[in-house]
Amino acid sequence: MRHPPYKLQFSKNQDHCDRISSLPDDILVTILHKLDTKTAISTSLLSRRWKYLWTLLQSVHFSEVSLPSNYYWLCHGPWQKEYLNANKGNHFIQSLRSFAEIKRGGTTLRKLSLVFSGSAECTDAVNSVIASAVERSVMDIDVAIVGHTKYEFPSWLFTGDTCPSLITLCLNRCKLSVPINFRGFSSLTKLVLVTMHMNLRETQVLLRNCTNLQSLHLIDMSDIRVLQLPKLEELVWHWTPPCGAFKIDTPALRMLDYCGEILPASTFQSLPCLQHVSLQYVYGDHPDCHAQKLRTISTRFPHVKSLHLRFQVPKFVRLGTPAIFSKLRVLTLSINTKPSDDLFWMTMFVVAAPYLVTLQTNVRYLSLESCNGVVWDDSNFEHNSLKEVEMYNFKGRDNEIDFTRLLLRRAPNMRRVAFSQAPLHEAVDRQFMPPDWPRAEEFSPRDNQLVLSKLLDGVSSSVLVSFM
């Protein structure tokens, strides 16, 4: 006997039941965390149930401008004003005021992030939000200015360590004035300063007060000469002034990411714990200097275990083993070179590290008219420690395959070779381009089977080859 299909019956009350609002606060706040802060605040208009839920958010982000992923070009490009005017968000100040009205004693705030043009009309609202965050024991503050206005970060809110909960402070293109008797920020463990409007005295006073600092990022900060931070473990220092006046006194430093001119040998005498180093020397580049640079690096970083070298334009180097890294295990090479150059010269770095286990390469091909490339003829080496090779930005070119074949022949214990079409790091050049700027045509990778056949032709190896 067949039965008629069952029909669900709903009452009118069931049809209009707000099941989402009946969820516990912690679940609703989790949902709000998935939204941008402006949208999360707007949910307060839904009903009485939602009116104050957004005040329980532990991480908030306010942005006056809709930024592209490569927004760094806004700080330098001639299109800045037009872009900011066309991409300003609505209700920015209104959202700031709503947040600032939260009474003291609310939920502890983990992170406050602010991105705005630095205009005078926003300054009072922004400072009110920072003051409210201080009252809520904020742990992480990130402020970035995308305009040319010199917005001054309200350091007076932190005088006398009025916010002992603050452990991370990131300031980008702000003005920061600290008097000679300033006392604050002693709780900071991480400080990031990017293109800040500060003089040498203000910088020295600020760093002197950061007695518990473990991580320091200095990007485009010229007014710095001495770093004396006994607890510092990580230092990122890019675009420094000419060498000769630097001193780094950080005995606990373990990781250094440096971009600038070669630092004097005295700089590294107090770095006994340094193990992870990333270097890019950008000034004073001339022919025959790269081998000498490598000898200098090996002398000044004798305990390094992980090394990332960024060479802008490789040039001619002298023959012979240039250096010895006795403890190096992981080496990353980011190289810019001409499409017509071979890559055999990169074995110079492998020879210099007899106990190297992992080699990563990231080669970018540029049209370099004035460069003669690199000459390196020492291909009769043998390397018994190399186990892995990872090649990023791989285009399937013959020079890439020939370089890998050389390694397979000279490293008998090789176990893995991996190729990735993606670059290891986003190219810095693109950060200065608008999002719709036309890109240069890139090489397409060749068929994987063709790469395999060329790679292993006449080479006896059990290496595992993969395409990431």
C-alpha cells in the first residue's frame, strides 16, 4: 500500500523564528569575527539581541580606504591622491565613534588595526579609538597612514606605562614625538617602525624605553646609529644609511634580516647566538666583489645555520672557493640575472657550505643590458651532504635544468628535487605598481614530462622529482 508523501507542517511562529539570535554569545561573536569591523558594528541595528554583541570583539580593524594587496605603491606613486579619493570607505568616522563609546571595563581587546589617510578630520576620532583601546587593555596596535599627512601617534596615552598589556606596536608613516623624559612601552616585546617621521633623539629615547623588546623591525629608518637591546632576538633592518656609524649590541639576537650596505666587522662581534640570516647588499656594487662579499659574510656569521642571500645583479667573480660556512644547513638564493646567463656560478655557494642539506633558489630573469653575467668554472666539486633542492619561480628553461643536472652529478646523496612555478617571495617591484598596472609577459613552464626527460637524461640517480 502506497502512502502519500509526508508534508512538513510549520506554524506561523515557527516560520518567523530567529534561530541565529538564539545561539550563545560566543558563537555569535565568532560569526562577527568573520566580518569586517564596519559590518560587524552595523549588526547592532538588527535587534536588541545584537545591539551590544559587537562590543565583545577581541580584534577590530578600521580602514578609511579600500586597499589593494600591493598597496605599498600608494606611499610613493603619483596616483596616490586620485586613488584615495576614489576608494574611501563610507561611515569610517561613524564606526570609530561607535567603538570609542564602549565603556571602560569591556572585553579585553587583543588587536586594534587602523588604516587611514591621516587627514585632520579623522585624527580626533582615531585618537579616541586608541584611548578606548588602552582602557580595554589592548595587546596589539597597528596604525598605517596611506597619505602624506603627518599624523602624530598619541604617545602621551602610554606615558608611565599606563597600558602594561601592550606587547606589539606597529607604526607606518606616522609622526611619533617622545620627550627626553618619556617613560613608556616597557611592556613591548615587538616593535615595527616603517618610514616614521622621527629624529635621532626621539628614536633613541623610544628604543631606550623598550627594555623587554624581543623583535624589532626598522624599515626605511635613517636616523639610527646604535642598537643596544639585551633581550632582542629578531631584527629586521632594511634601507639603512651609509655604513661606518652602526653598532649592534644585541647579544641574544638569533635572526637578522638586513638590507643595506655592508656593515663593519665590529658590528657583529657581540652576536654569539645568531643562527638565521637574510642579507641584501644594495650599495657599492662593482665587478669582482661577490666572492669577496661571500668571504666577508662567512667571517662575520660563523655560526649561521640558515642563510638567505639576495643578489640584485650578479657579476663576474674570481675562481676558487670563496668562503667556508661550516655550520650552514639551509641556503636560499634569490637572484636577478639575464635570461642568457647560465646558472652554474650558483654552485659557488654550494661549495662554500660543505655541510649544506637544503638548497632553495628563486631566479628572476631581467633585461640587463649593462651586465656581463657571472663566470664560474669550478664544476669539479663533490658535495656529500646535499639532500634537497627546491627551485622556485621555475620556468623550465635549459639553464635551470642544466644547473640541476650538475647538482645531481656532484651530490650523490641527493634525495629530492622540487620545482615550483610560484616565486618564493613576492617581487618588491610589484609593490610599487597600481593593481591594474600591466605586467610584463612571463615565461610559461614547459611540459613536466619534457623537463623530467631532460633532467634525467644520462644521469644515474634515484632522486624523487616533484612539481609543487
